[in-house]
Amino acid sequence: MADQPLVLGIETSCDETGVGIVRGETLLFDAIASSVDEHARFGGVVPEVASRAHLEAMVPTIERACREAGVTLGDVDAVAVTSGPGLAGALMVGVASAKALALALGVPLHGVNHLASHVAVDIVEHGPLPEPTLALLVSGGHSSLLLVPDVTDDVRSLGSTIDDAAGEAFDKVARVLGLPFPGGPHIDRMAREGQVVIDFPRGLTGGRDAERHRFDFSFSGLKTAVSRWVQAREAAGEPVPVADVAASFQEAVTDVLTRKAIDACRTHGVGHLQVGGGVAANSRLRALAQERCDAAGIQLRVPRPGLCTDNGAMVAALGAQMVLKGRAPSDLAIPADSSMPVTQVSA
Amino acid sequence: MLTLAIDTSTTAIGVAVLAGDAEPVRAVVLDARAHTEHLAPLVADALARAGATPAEVTDIAVGTGPGPFTGLRVGLVTAVTMGYALGVPVHGVGSLDVLAEQAFAATGDDVGEVLVATDARRREVYWARYARTADGARALGEPAVEAPAQVPEHTRMLPTAGRGPLLYPDAFPRPVADVLDVDPAALGAIARRRAAAGVPMPVEPLYLRRPDALTTAERAAR
Ligand SMILES: [Zn+2]
């Protein structure tokens, strides 16, 4: 165990300041400071508010991660950091902090891709990744289907959202229904009390779109359909059945996500599906993915909810793989790349 | 004593290493859009040229602004993270204070007061007025962010340090020659002097502006 690399990972691509500590393929501790409460009164993540919170939380979070993991910074063999994609100003705080750590400690730096990290985190949860793995990543910032032959240097994009991210659709529909930000947990909770009685549209699943955008997603039409439906009810002076709308909307999203993910597994002959990102915490998505994977003979892997949302453990997990596979470290001059392509695993 | 000084509040991304009484070693790049890329290599370079390792640093000084937010934070987070990792104190110094000291050093004793005006973007400046005293520049009021024309006229006529006069020559007619950006070595010297005098130096960013966003309640009130 002790000969396994001890890697500290830093994640600041959105509103969570995450510091995770991994030894080899074992998670020692995952510390998170979230500024989500500060964003709630704005109805969405405000980049400058997030960046200010990252600066305040950075050192205390590093400190807490080390203390809870029972290690000192002197034990750290490498530092990993999300170098993109994400909010530019937020990423810069983490990247600058990681460089400062690597420089002060005299250890290598690994700038890694946020999306690849979402895939790699399952290594510390369920063991080595089957190669290749198919990954469905869904959050407020991304909705992607990835084919991953090697998470340290070969990640291929099969498709992604052409407009809103899945989590964004949850936030927008929550606003339409008068539910608080962030919308995901509130819609999930409401939906449990409702019935799927409204047939909302499934974007990019019919006609030519189903071929041209076979593995892509679109959620803005769905959001518009929900808001029109609600407005029509209100205009008619009828009460809005919030729970039924939430359940029907959630069904439309999770149906499309799981249907396309299973199709991608079949098309590429992959027997494993991993689901990650904040929306993976949605109970209906987990249940439907399980049901459809079982029916298709595909093995489903979903990390626990705390490792699906953005966190430092995922960055440390990928960093440790980089070290174990002997990948070259990053230069101290790497940028924070807000539009880092998903196919670029490291900086 | 081996002081590492960092400032990213002005157009210069500046690092200095002050080892004992030796001449400070500076590493500076003028590039206000690429702090994340430049700063860590500059720190590595300045330490190497001073013949020092990071582990030999005894304290860190950092400019707390005001300055454009994203760049300012790169300097601050670098300083506090290195300070934590090395187990050494980090001292925060107002960046305009440093420019004021540079201005007094560059002018004669007949100049008793100066204005510091730096680029705040959005056609505004960060500014503060300073008096020359026996123990350095003393601020006459809190730093502010305003359009150049908003700065009181008698203040604008003072000898002015920073990029304000370069950007708005009509508003600030009396530039202090060659004092445009924070000199990290001057920053390090102020931090040392204040530390010796027991002055508290919290590392608190001087943003002066609140984030550009309306709360849901504010939007509804519009
Ligand atoms: Zn994410």
C-alpha cells in the first residue's frame, strides 16, 4: 500500500471547492466546500461569487482533507488539478493553487480534464475501469456520452448536448414550477409524489435527428414545452399539478439519457455503462438506467452521489492513474482552459 | 530571512526574492491576461536565480489589490497556498500603498503628497491619496474605484503614480515618471518593515466592487 502514489486532487471548475486525497486506487478523504447557498439568492451560479468563495475556501479545504486523510503535505507524491473545462475565473483559483503546492512541495503537477475525472472517480468506488468503458456524464454543465478506451489518454466523444445541459434543464424547469435552485433535488422529490401523465417531447429521438444526432441530446425544446404547458394552465385559471409536471419532465429527460446510453453501448459493443455527474444523483435516472441495463445485459456502475457531483476525489483518482501509468506531468506554465476539449485528458 | 513577494494587481505579474540585505531578485512579465500561466514559473525562476529553494522561504508578501479580480486572485491563492505548504507566514499589503512608496522614492522631498491611480478597467480607476511620512507612505482615506472625472480635481492635480495618467492623461496631468506597476521588491520591503513593527497584515482581497449579478429579489424589483 505505502508504495502506491499519494495524490492530492483539486477541483474548482464550478461552485464546489474540492480537495481529495487518493493513495493508488483508494480514496482516503474527499473534502468539499460548496458556495451553492450563496448562489441560491441569484437563482443560478454566479461565476464571480464562485471564484471569491474558492479563494476563501482553498487552504482550509486542503487542510481539512489532509487532516481527515491522516496525511501531511510532505507525504504527497503528486498534485492533480482540473485544468478545464469550466468557469474560467473559478478554474484559475484551483490551477494556481495546485501549481503553488507542486512548487512548494517539489512534486509533479498533473493538469487533468474535468470530464475524464468524472469517469476515473469510479476506480476508487468500484475498482479498475473496464476498458473500454462507456460513460454518460450529466450535470448542470455537461451532458456527454463518452467512449473511454483508456481514461489516462484516450477519451472519445460520441455525443453531447447541442443546447442546454441536463442539469440546466432541471434548474430552468424548477424555476418555472416555482421550486428553489438548484432544481435537481427538488424536482426529484416532487416527482415522487406525482404521476407521469404528460407526454413531453424527447429531443433528437425521432426522424432525421435520430440519425444525425444519434448520441446527442437537446433539452431546450423540452424546457420550452414544460413552460408552455404550465402557462396554458395558468392562463385557463386552472391549478398547476406541480408533482405531475415534475414527474413527467423527469421521465422525458431520463428516458432519453438512458435510451441513448444503452444504444451507444450496443453500437460499440461495450458491456459496461458508467453514469456520473450531478444528475446521476437523480433517483429516477438511477432506477431507469438499472432497469434498462439489466434488460440489455449491460453492467451498470454509478458512484455514490457524493462522488457523482463535482469533487476533488475524482481529480485525485485520475491523477493517481496518471502516475501509475507513467504519464508525463504538466508544465508549471499550463493555463486554466475553460473550453478544454473532452478528448484532451491532460494539459 | 528570505522573503518571497508576489503582486498581480497591476499589468505587471511580479515576483521578487529578498534574501537578507542582498539586492532583491525580480522576475516580472507584463501580461495582464495570463496570470495563471506566468506566475508559478516566475516564482520558480526568481528563487532559482536567488540561489534558493522554496523550502528556504521564511515569509511571503502578497499584494491584496485593488486590481482586476481574476488576476488578483491568482497572486493571492498562490501566496496563501505556498505559505500553508511551507508553514510560513503570509503578509497582505495593499497594492496602492506600494505604488505610493515607489512614487515617493522616485520624487524629491518637496513632493509631500501623491495620488495613486491604477487601471480598474470599465473606464474607471482604483485610486487613493498618500502623504509622505518618516515611516513610509500613509494613506489619506480608503482606496476607491471611480471614473477618472469623479476623483476630486485638487487630488487629480497631485503627482500621480500607476497607469491612470497613461490611460487618462487629461484627467491626471502630472504622472510620476516610470512608476506604472507594482514593484514586487518594494512590496517585500514594506512587508518586512511592517512585520518588524508588529503591524497586522491580513490577506484580504480588496475587491471594492460587488459581483455583477442581481439577486432574484432585485430582478423582480426592476
Ligand atoms: Zn462536473
